Amino acid sequence: MNARYSKSKALFARASEVIPGGIYGHSSPVMTVPGEFPYFASKAKGCRYWDVDGHEYIDLMCGYGPIYLGYQNEEVNEAASKVQRDGDCFNHPTEYSVQLAEKLTELVDIADWAVFGKNGSDMTSWAVRVAREQTGRKRIAMASHAYHGIAPWCVPGFGGVIAEDRSTFDKFYWNDPDSLDELMASSGEKLAAIIITPFHHPAFGDSVLPTPEFVAAINRIRNEYGILLIIDDVRCGFRLSLGGSHRVFGYEPDLICFSKAIANGYSLSACVGRSSLKVAASKTFLTGSFWNSASSLAAALKTIEIAERDNVVEALEERGNRLIEGMLELGQKRELPLQSSGPAAIPYIRVADDHSFHKQQALCAAAAEKGLFLHPHHNWFLSAAHTEPEIDEALQRFDLALSAVQREQVCAL
């Protein structure tokens, strides 16, 4: 392991004794470049965080998405702490759940009601059950290689998963209306719902925006077959539009799942839906001892208030474009061609024609060395704390990383 991460290494050794895998899930070292990235964080502020070895980073992952306004946003923290002084976990929900449900139905055009949980997986799995309750059908369609959480039907792995967990799920190919039509020909009358992300964002691959033809096919099939459309807006929600990402691309959803950015790092998820599904939703059991946390709901209300006041969606697009254009120009200057994909607020930039991802991994490891946290295999995120000066500083650090990779390539010749 890189000597600069000595405390991370020691802590990981301790963790491995008492935690399966030491660090599990998407935070596992195997998901980035083992030994070349920090393993444990100590603090954060704005768009920066520090690892346990004391190294500071401009963070372009934002906690994998939840940090929407910036780490430790004072207004959000004050709103949450003010509520928490009166208690957080009760026998009953508080008024904040009503207030947030009212706000979401005001913001999201298709939303006539809202429910709350803690994780994206809570909502996507519940939405699938609501669709089955509403339609009386069993089968669900999803895009191949899509990520919808860690429930057995969609988890990207097979540990503890049995064939029956996925036996009622069908796959189609992203941006391929023909594959949708083929699926409809065989299973259209059996499908309760189609679940999709607003755009395709697979790990170890470029992000792919939907084509107008694909969106039209999804909407046509929804209407023609009476199939519900579930939008998994967990990753994108509030970064592309405060009213839901479906408005950007033209989908006509029946249910939308949110999480990540909704409360700026406080644990919360939500599902909203049309009035026609309200009875089915009321029959589909949903609960959790911590799901009515008043502080998280208050944090979400304040987060949305700030996003509206400060035009955060527009700011993220503008600064994301500044970052993308700057990185592509620097790659050209350093003779390391790069390519970008995905929306500006949720960008992904990688080394072009690098199918093994070895150059991409080297670049992101060099960026970490220079104090810029980029993920080699996963889309990135911007927050409102990534102001123009911070974007410019990130580009300076990125240039240093490119220069280091360029020198290594010359030395290897």
C-alpha cells in the first residue's frame, strides 16, 4: 500500500479482524485502486474532505452522491439539530413528514402522495411491490446491467441470492426499442412495471443518455400495455431537476424513487406516485423504526429550500460544464485523450480507448496523490460547494495528475 496511507492501512488491518471484508460494499478498496486511495475519512467541509492520514482532497464523489450542497452545510445542520433537540425517534411520525410530503407533491408534477424510508433500496423494492399490488401481475422489466440497490432481485452479485429471487424479472437493453418490443411480445401482458434509471450509469462503463426514440418507446409501452413506469431517481434526483429527472428526458412515470441528494447527507429516501396508486400504496406494508427521523426530514426541507433559493440545479450544470471542458482540454494538452459522458452535474470522464481501465486507474490514483478524489469506474458528482474557484483548483490538481501519468508513460518507453 502507498506509504502516504499508513494510518488507513493500519486501520484496515484492524477492521479486517472484526468486519467482513474490512470495508464492504461500494466503499471497498477493490472498487477503486487498492493501495492507491485512502480507506478511511476523518472530516469534511464544503467540497473537501480529509482522510485519517491528514490528506485533503477536493471531492468529486460527494459521498457517492448524497452531498448536494456541500459537506457540513451550516443551514441544513442547524435545521436538523434544532429539531433533534426535541427528539428524533418517536412512537409516531412528526409534522415534518407531512410538510415534506406536501413539498414533494408541490415540486414533482406526477406526485400526489409521498412516503419515506432511509435507503434507495427501500424505495425501489417497495415501488416494485406497489406495482404488483396495483396491476395484479408478477413480472418486472429492467435494463441489463442497471443498478437499483441491494435487494436480491437487483444486487450486483450472487452471494446469498437464489434463482427464485430473480425468476420474475426480465431484462431489455438500454436505448434499444427493439429489445423492448421483443420483451412485450413474450411478456407484455404479464408485466407489472418497467423500472429504469433516468439515464444508464453502469459501473466500468460510460454513462449513456436515453435517445428520444427509447423514451418514446418506454412511454408507448406503458400506455399500450397498462404497465407502470418506475423511475429510479435515487442517483440523479435533484441534480438535474428539482421536479424529478423524468422532466429532463420526457418520461411519463407512475412512481419515482428518490434518495442521495434529498437531505444533503442525512439518511432519507422517498417514493412519490400518482393518485391512482394511492390505495395500492396504502395496502403495501412499509415501515422502519428509524424511518420517521424528524431531523432527516427537516434537513430535506431545508435542502430543498436552499436549492430553490440558490438555483442549485442551474449552478451544477454550469460548473459541471466548466469542469468537463477544462479536463478535456488538459487531456489534449498532455497528449492523453479523454472522453466524457453523462450530464454535467453527474459527469464521468475517463481515458479514451482504455478498455482495460488500467490508464484510467493510473490517472485517478495520480489525482488522489495530488489531492483530487475521482473514481476510476463510477460516475462523479458535483455539489453546490464546488464553486468556480474550487473547479479551477480541481483542474490545476488534475493537470498535475496528468503530468505525472505522462512522465510515467515516457519512462516506460
